[in-house]
Amino acid sequence: MDQRLLRSTPVQILSKSRRLYFGLVVFIPFIAMVVAVYWCWNREVGFIDLAVFLMLYGLTGLSITAGFHRLFAHHSYKTIRPVRYLFAIFGSMAAQGFFFTWIAEHRIHHRGSDQEGDPHSPHTGKRGPLRGILHAHIGWLFDKRIEDPAPFVADLVSDPVLCFIDRSWWLWIALGLLIPATIGWVIEGGRGALRGLVWGGLVRIFIVNHVTWSVNSICHMWGARAFRTNDFSTNMPLIGILAIGEGWHNNHHAFPSSARHGLVRGQFDATWVFIRCLELLRLAWGVRTPDKSLINRLKL
């Protein structure tokens, strides 16, 4: 890793508009989650609500794990352009920030994980454990961010369609809310539209984002370590399931370019299953996984 590059990476204080954006992304889905819990308490939740939630959770979650992360950030496999563009669009619906910035900051994270310059480590800076985990989970969203992601995503900015998707982030977030609301309206009218918006839109954003952020925070603080790495990354089974395979985080940091994160028996990796399905359908190729000899060399 190049520590000089990390230290010289231009960063800036977030503008008021971007702070407002992340504030709304954190606050509004939280309110929706409270409403959804109230509905559940009063048994006002139905099959359609859960089906719409799971459908959008799967689409946006897999687009983050198989798309933003394993395809775009790490090039762990290749796929056709339509699939790449769908990943970029549905991943943007998760409202985790701007497409190119997401990829760039994740690559910076891997250049010096848990060292100064890591955007969301719970171990950097003069913070105690509680402040560290809060910073890694949410606080970093409002901290200084990279000024220009382009140098870190030079392989992506040459594609005009991906550039359009990055610039049109607001459109994809709006569609991520409109689609479930429309499904609910078609099935149950006005009340169905509201429930679709809450469950398939805002609650889905809340859960997908907090599960993703838990990989940054929990999976660098608590859990088991199977491989030698130069950071504090861990494996957490619950996050491994909820984050569609991303919770096998120590495995990932040991083998960043691997399309498979669940490397040990019993480590279910739903994203890997999805990538394998793409490969069987000849929609993915060049799928990268570590060989057994390398796995054995890095085992603790």
C-alpha cells in the first residue's frame, strides 16, 4: 500500500447540501422504521408489504454486494454491459452516496485498512471504542470526504453511461421509492402506495444501509479471524447472512479480489451463489477465487 498517496488524498468538509442529504438518508428511513414497527405491533403488516420489501432488498442489496463491491471496486469477475449498468442503477437506489465516490472510498479503505487515511475505521483518530464504532458506522458519512473520486475510478469514468448514472443519483433514489409505492398502489390503492413506500422504499433503505455500515463498524471490532491480515477485520455470521455474504469480512481482507467471501464450510455467501448463477448463465466470466494453497498459507 502507498501511505504517501493516502496522506496526500485531497479531502474536503462536506457542503451543507451534502450534509443535508446524508442527514435525510439517516433520519427519514429511521422514522419510517419506527412507523413499520408500530404497524407490526398492531399486526398491520401483510404478505404484499413483506414481498415488496424483500424484492427491493434483494435487488438493491445484491447490486451493492455483487455490483458496487465485488465487480466495480475489486474487479473480481466480469459481466456484460447491461448487467453492469443495472448494478449501478439498483445500487444507487440504496442511497449510500454517489456511485463513483462509493467505489473510490472503498478502494482507499483497502489501501490502508484501519490506518490513518481509512475513511471509516473505528480504530483511527483519538477515539475510544464507542466513539470509534459510531464513527465507522455513521459518523464518517458527515466527516471530511475525498474531494475528487476520479483518480481512484479511472477505469470507470471512461464509460459515459456510468458517468450519467453517477450524475443522476437523485433519479435512482426517487425510482427506488416510486417503484414500491406504484406496486402498492396497483394492488391496494392509496393505502397500498403508502405501505409500499414505507416498506419497499424507506424501511428497505434503512435496513440495507445499516447492514452495510455494520460491515464497516462491527466487522472491524468484534468477531472471529480466520486469516492473517494487516488490519482488525473479522468474520461475523449474522452480518454474513444479513449483508448477503459481506460479513465474512476477514476473509475478504485476506483475499480482496476474490468473488467469493464465504471460504470456509458453513460460511454461506448468497452473493457468491448469485455470481455463480451468472457464470452458469454465461453472464459472468473471469471469476476470481483464491486457490487452496494460498488459503492455507494465510490461515491463522
